[in-house]
Amino acid sequence: MSSDKNFVHLHLHTEYSLLDGAIRCKEVAQRAAKWGMPAVGISDHGVMYGVVEFYQACKDAGVKPIIGCELYVATGGISDRSRENTMSHLLLIAETNRGYHNLVKLVSIANTDGFYYKPRVDHALLAKYSEGIIACSACLGGEIPQLILQGDRKKALERAVMYRDIFGKDNFFLEIQNNSIPQQAIVNKTLIEIAREEGFPLVATNDAHYMDEEDYDWHEILLCIGTNSTMDDPKRLSFETNDFYFRSAREMWEFFGDDAPDALENTLKIAERCDVTFELGTRDYHLPKFDIPEGETLETALEKAAFAGLEERLKGEPIPEDYVKRLEYEISVINQMGFPGYFLIIADVIQACKDRGIPIGPGRGSAAGSLVAYAMKITELDPIKYGLIFERFLNPERVTMPDIDTDVSDKGREELLKYVVEKYGVENVSQIITFGRMKTKAAIKDVGRAMGIAYAEVDKVAKLVPDGVKSIEDAISLTPELKGIRDSDHKMRTLLESASKIEGLARHCSQHAAGVVITPMPLTDLVPVRKIGENQVVTQFSMDPVERLGLVKMDFLGLQTLSILEEALENIKANGKPVPDINDLPMDDEATYKMLQNGDTLGVFQLESPGMRRLLKKMLPDCFEDLIAVLALYRPGPLESGMVDQYVECKHGRSTAHYFHPVLEDVLRETYGVILYQEQVMKCASSLAGYTLGGADLLRRAMGKKKVEVMNEQRAIFLEGAASQGVDRSKADEIFDIIQKFAGYGFNKSHSAAYALISYQTAYLKAHFDREFMAAYLTSQIGAKKDVMAAYVREVRKAGIPVLPPDINESRSAFTAAGPVIRFGLGAVGKVGGNAVEAIVRAREEGGFFSSLWDFLDRVDIHCINKGVMENLIKSGAFDSISSNRKQLMESFPSMMDYALKKNCDGDQCSLFGEGEVGVPEMVEVDDYDLQEKLEMEKESIGMYISGHPFERYQSQASPYVNCTISDLEHWRSDRVLPCFAGLLVGVSEKYTKRGDPMGILRFEDCDGEIEVVCFPKPREGKPWLDVKPSLLSGKPYIIRGAVQDRGGVNILANDIAPLDGDLEKKHRYVEISLREEAFREGVFRDFMRVLKGHPGNSSVLLKLEGDHERALVALEDVKVRPGKALKVGLEGLLSDMVSLRC
């Protein structure tokens, strides 16, 4: 296209005009390049979220990026929040770098001080930050177009003159747009007239919100998602016409070419004038200033701090030579790369936390490989002792900003940030924004809601999408049923096609969990910011753009486990026990490893999952290096590749380790020949092929990215290096392939070691201070879903630690360890908030135990408790120490509470009791609730049964027909005998298979645990789900038989589900009888058979013969029995404890 007929889009909304714009940065840049447009602009609503991504996309596509923003202008000033203070749009474009910085200032102020429903600026701010900015009068929402539509042409002209005075004669344009909205035609006509009469320049735009004209329909759906409305709502936000797309230059010239060709030409002139540049990937980092003593440099300060810290670590012992050399080397690399200040800043922040009692983790990520970090107490792991590599963290052959990630207790993170703000200034510190995107299933649900489709229909479609797919198209190609729905149902086709369009778009923004930026000057000199919530300032650029612009990002991640450790230590101290130093524990503690070997790891960091417990039982770790390996092994790659089995078999001497080459034995001995760690990849390359560790890190990275050209280059370097070391070429080639294969599975040993230390710390406390530790752990779960808390309490009780009910005379807010028991925390009782708990504990500490209901209501600040608090405390049993009659308490407290409120009322504002003196109301005389009612109330208030379990009354009835309890299922290993257990039905939900057939997901509970049971539409054995479903009643007891399935958590694939009170004999085809070998003395077995034959029935007998070391399972032919209590009593009468019977 000839340049005189070209056009540049200057008014365009990307996906970062959240749930309004729908244009992806890369797509629009490539389209502009394809159409020969020399430039393209971004102008999102009030924000600059996508500016860096847009800039890079344009540079990659070979078009000029024009950086702008469509701001909201508060005509009455940003301090005026009255309804009369209207907002209008104004398009601002950065002409120069100075203009860009002014735009950043304006957008930042708009999103902080100026934010009120929308990010706003005013005329005074525009005047203050106008230099280098081109302004356009914007869309129909602009101030001048609005005045025109109100018929006030005179005032419209006055505003145009005002904006021209603010921005300059050549920097303010009247903006005309190409759409078929009738009001736009009026505005365009008037603007052209004003431009011609008064000498204002014109500019043409299309206010593009989506790429193509046919995108209009799904863009309307996107608007509905953003405004929480539906397509059939006549009052919903709509663009009315399908004109707001990325029009071609031809279309724009056809519309404006006759009346305003200058408006089109000006788009090219503006683009030509604009020259904003970013330094992306710069090594000119914006490090904050760190104060050092006069006469010192950052380099000398780092060296002094590192050596002094290492001497302190070694407790005055002489520093070994290898430590001196390693420390000097690391310091030289850090100084050479220009990062001494970074280490000093991190060390200062961490020391400040420690001084304030804020728990800090021992390290995270590759920084644990640095001796400087260890010496300066940034990390707590000796990298030389554990074979960790500095170059994995900071590679002198690849200059990048170091990345020291720091774990801090989740309760202490705000205090840490407060220190950073105090140290570096509130204007220089910010957290980082992150964007939530529309994932596949969520996109389907969002679109379905916007289209007004029934939730059940949409949910059924969403559940057909396989987990882990990257797109709806992938899901359709993998799922024939989904493809069938799309092809046969027009409504569902629209749903899926629209969802496919919006998936991946940014949906909302929030605060990154860890990222913090500290700058040497006010942040808004470098990046735009905004507020999230009341006071939290975040950068408008996400993590990657922030780093690419050279800002120093630090990760301070709130880790709940550190708060658990802190509280456990406080519990230990409160109980008068010696408090261990968790950073100086004996690393060979026998009790700790024994507990880990048993898989008793509830609450142990990173080791809690069922799969991890099985791995621990299999591996039987007996040293800290094993724990490091466990964390690295328990990942999909090692689990699926056989690496785990190789490690375990070699560790226990059942297999011989293979090291590929003698030179590699020292490298791979610790992992029994398994290349488990990324550091081992590096050491293999160094030992076998002479790589420097820096060069080996580049090799590791290349292997991870799997780029063919790079790998061919690296292979040549490796073979040449190996040859120089005397290694046979074919052998070197073979080993390169082996290393390359395992490099894909390799894990960062530094990270694994640092987190293994937290695992060990939690395990040690649990092994030696189980009550105190588990009380802290349960406290950490306050606020979690009730069923989650219930599951944890069950596990604690199974471990032999009693958990007592909440008690107003004993409990605090948290769970507490009291001697051999744990007392339930009041903070875990539903509806009992922090103010109520604080008031209860304060009154108890001031006046002693409560003696009665009235004593409680009279002494506790009555304004801190309400009816809901009282009801839930009574239901949970918290008043049982005062009165065990919960119904009496429940019916008595309302009148007493009213009396207490009147008594505490201000005497000047109310009459105390009217004319006559009234006494404290009496307790209501009433019979207590029955046990079942009490238990249900406990479940309602704290999410669990605490003083008993409703299944207890069914246990003896169920006993003859079951062969396990729910808690046994996790350890069920028999392939020949299916587990059969009993439980109460506590949950029923229905899902759909990939074929669209309904299946049941049931939850059963007994006194020991809870389990999920799956009922398939067409099981191999047993009834299909639709036959089972009608007979199910929540809260009723059932007998369940089925196969154990373990995919990261145990559930049951049901064969039979029968009511406990039904004809169970027909349901039980066999009885399993366990018999000790001592029962086979002469005559006894004959009597045993006689008892069996004395209870004839329809169930076969499986005899489990148990000796001291072996077990055998034998089917008794020609013997059928009737299972039941009578048979059980007969066998136990004969053989006592040498026999057990289960169905």
C-alpha cells in the first residue's frame, strides 16, 4: 500500500483493558506488520499493564510501538468524590521518553490518589505533566464529544482551547472515529467544523477493542463477563455496533478520505513524531542505595561482612583453606558482576527480621549454593558440606541479576515489608502485580454464565475437558464426546467457540505472592503503579517486564510452615520444656528418622502426601542426604522413569549402582548412580569433559531447552573436552546422551537441600514434641474448610494424641498443648471471631474460671459476643465444664444476655430495669438433647464430631460383615481380597464421564476416617450408578465393597453398596478368617471346622494362616457359612484371640 494511503491505529485496547479490550499484543503487532502499517498504538483504559509486552511484540514484528493510555478526567478535580463530578475520556500518547515518564506519573496518580471507581486525573495534573505528550479528544465518552452531544458547542470549543493550551498547539488533536453509532456522526461533523474554523488538527481512530469484525459477538460476551450480566439483559453494556475492530487502512480511507484526509495523514505524522524507547534486558540495574561506613566501598563492605560472618559460623575456629578459597572466589565474582550491594541489602533485611523475631527460612532456590550467602546468614545451609555449587546460582559466564528468594513466616511478612519501606522510603518500595488468566474450564463456565445457559449444562461440558489440556481445541481433539456436543448442538458450539476465543485473556489483576521491588528513586520515575485494596501499592508491570527493565526484584514469600515452627517453639516454652535451636539440630537424630521411615508425617513440611509417605516407607531415609533426595525424587519425571526404584534398590543393597565411567563415581555415589540433581549434570561435564562450572551451567540450561542447534554445538564441545581427558569418543558420546536424558529430570539440589532442612526441622519437633508441634499445626489450619480441619484432627487422634473439645475455661484462640492432650482452640469454632475470643480469654485471666452461664455473660465484654457466638460455643461443647445440659444453656442464654446488655448499658442513656428491680433470669429447666443431636451440633459448629461419633452405635452391627475400617484403606495391599467396610454416607455429588454419562462421587465416614467412593455408570461388577443412586440416604449407614485406587490419594471404586440394615448375607460372598498357626494343635482345627459347619449359609470362606514371618491365604472348598455375630462369637469362644473374622 502506498504511504500516502496508509494509516496507523493510535486508539486501541488490548486485553489489558480487562474484560473490555480483547486484542492480544503479539497478534496486533503481527497484523500491523502484515498490512504494512509502520506503527501501531496501545491505549488501554486508565492503565499501562501491557505496555512492555506490547513494545516487545512490536519490535519483534518490525513495527513502531506507540505508547499511550485512555485516561479518565475528573472535570471537578480528583479530590471531589461527589456525584456531580463527572468523568470523561482523554487519549494521551507519549511522544518522547520525557512524555512517557509524564504519562507514567499521570497513570500512577490516577490509580492511587485519584482512584474513585475509576483511575482519574484532572486538568491541573494534565497541565503539570503535559510535556512530551500528545492528547486526543477521545471517543464519545470524551469531554468535548459529550459537550457537543449536549448541544453546547461553545463550551466544547472552550475545552478544546483549554486542552490546546495545556498540551501545545501541535500536540492536541480533535479525534474523529469510524463507527455507525448515530451520535458519532454528529460528533464527527462538529469536530471537523471546529477544526476547520479554529485551526485544530484532526486525527482519525477506530477505538479498536477486538481484531476482526466477526469477533463482535464473543466480545459482547466478554463485556457480559466483565459486568456480571447476561446476553439477554436489555440493560447490559453493549457496543451496539460491530465497528470497533482493527480496520485496514483501506477501510479508514474509504470512510474519511473525502471529508478528512488530513485526519488519516496525521496518524502517520504522529507515529513519525513518537520516539519512545525502552532498554529491555539491560544490565544497567536500578539497585537501591545501601549505606556503608565512610571510607568503605560496597566491595570492601561485602568482603568484611562475609569473612566476619563465616568466622561467627565456625564459632572462632580457624577457617579451613577450602572455605577461604571458595569465599574469595565468590566475592570476586559478585564484585566483578557488580552485585555487592544486592547481597548487603538482602543480608540487612534478613538480619532485621531476625532482630525483630520474624522467622526466616533457611533458604530457597539456588542461593543456598552460595558460601557468601551462608556466611552472611542469608541462608542456613553450608554449601561445601552438602556439595552445592555457586555457579548454579551466579554464573560468571552468563551475567544475570542474582535471585535470592527468601521465605518468611506468613504472619511476619507484613512486618518485613514495613522494615523495607522504613529503610528505603515508601515511594521506592512496591509489590508486584500479577494477572489471572481465563483457563480452559473457567472460560467455558464464564461464557456459559454470560450466555444464560443453565449451570448444570455448562458444568457438564466443562467436566468433559481433560485436566492439563492447553486449549479448548486440544480438549475437543482429545475428547470425542466434547466434539460430538460441539457438532450437534448449536448453543454448545457457540459456547465452545466463544470460550476458545477468550481463553488465555487476562481476567483480573492481583498482588504477586512474593515479589517486591526496591528502587533508588521514586518508583514512578521508572514504572507505573496502582493500588490494590486500601493501601497496597503494586507495580503495573508484572514480574517479567519489571526484571527486563532492570528493576531489582526480591522475592519474600510468606511460608506458613515457618509460623508453625514458631508457634511450636512457643508451645514448648509455655510447657516449661527446653526449647531447641532449630538452626542447630543434631542431623542424625534416630527418633526423627524412625518417624519418617514409618511415614508418620502429618504436618511435616513437603512430606505429608500419601505418595510421599509411601516413598519414605520404601526408601527408609536414615540421613539428611536421603531427605534431600526424597524431595528431588518425588516428582513425575523421576517417579515415571525408574529413578526412584534404582535409588531405593541400590540404597538397600538389592542392586548395584552403575556410574557410567570411573571418573563419575565421586559425582554420583551419593545418589547411587542416579543423575538426580542439576548440580550433578554440571559436575559430570566438569569431571569428564573439562567444563568450567560456569560453562557446565550453560550446558545444563541448553539441555533443559533442548534446542537442536545448541545441543549439537554443546555435544562437540563435550566430546572434544572428554577426548582431552582421555575418554573414548564413543563412550563420551554415550555418556552425553545419558546426561542429556537425565538433565530433563534433574532438580536443583540447592533448593532441595534448603527445603529438606525445613522438612527435618518440622520432623524433629514432631518426633520430640509431638503435642506442641501438632497443636501449632492444627492452629495453622484455623480458617481452612471444616472437613480439612476434621481430617487433621482425626489423624492427630489416630497418632494417639487426644484432642479435647473447646472449653471456655481452658481453651485459648489457638490449639494448645496441655500435658498429654491438645485442647481445641476457640478460634476454630464457627462464627467465634477474634474479638470474642480475646474478650473471653481476657475475662478469664482477670477473674479466673467461669462458674456459671451468668458468670460468663456478666464478666465477658458483652459487646464482643452475640447470639451466633453463644450458640456455636454451646453447640461445640465449650460450656460443658459449666453445665453438661446443652439444651438448658441454649434456651437460657438469650434472656441472660439481654439482662447483661441492660446491665452494661450507659446509665445516662437507658433505664436499667424499668421501675422495679429485676434479678438475674433463672436457668430454664429442660431435658438435654440426645447424643445424636449433640453430635450433629458439634459437626455444625466445628466441622467434626468431637465428643463421640454417630457411627459408634453401628460398629457392633457392622463388625461381622467388614474386613477393615476406613483408616485401613490407605494401607490396603491385597489384590485377591477386596476391602469391605462400613460407614455413614456424608456426601453425594454427581459428575460426568468423558462420554457424558453420570457417575456418583460419595463420601463415607466411620469413627476413624473419611473416604471417597466412586460409582461408575457401568462398573465391571456391581450395580451402575443410576441404580444405586435412588437407595442412598445421607446420614445412613452402609456396607461398601470395592477396589482401592491410589492416585495421590486413596479412594474406592465401588462394587457393592448396601444399607447396613438390609439382607447383608446375600451381599457377602465370602468371609475372611485370620487364624494364628498356634490354632493348629491337635483337635482344635477339627473343632474349628465344626463351628463353621454349624453356621451354614451362602458365603465362601477364605482362611488367612498367620505365622511369625509368613502369611498364606487358602480358600476352603465345600464350606459355606452365614456371616454374623453368632459365627463370630462361636469362633472366638473356641480360639479366643487366635482368630479374627471379617467379611
